[in-house]
Amino acid sequence: MDANTVPIHLKMVLTIREAAEYSNIGINKIDSLLKAPNCPFVLYVGTRKLVKRKEFEEYIRNRMAI
């Protein structure tokens, strides 16, 4: 990791790949969760989907199964 890289746990938003690495949930599963209506942790930047880290953590914390 180079000196200018922000650690995942400090980022506000994550790519799907970073969210998968961070949570140990598969990329395809995270992508399907982001496509769900009213997903609380999706952030659209143009056509790109990003994951709001804190909301994603809260979502996982409140679930028994995904």
C-alpha cells in the first residue's frame, strides 16, 4: 500500500470490489443488493454504483442472513 492510499475502513464509499473484500461477501451478491429498490447503501455517481461504507456496515449488522 502506498503512502497516499486511504485504508478501506476509513473510506466513505467503496467500490463493489472493495466492499466484497471488506465484508467477505461476493461481488455478485453485493451487486444484486445494490440493485434492490430502496437499497440504503447505494450511491450512484453517474452510472457507477458505489457502496456507502457506514450504511453497508449497519445493514450487515442488522441482518441474520443475506
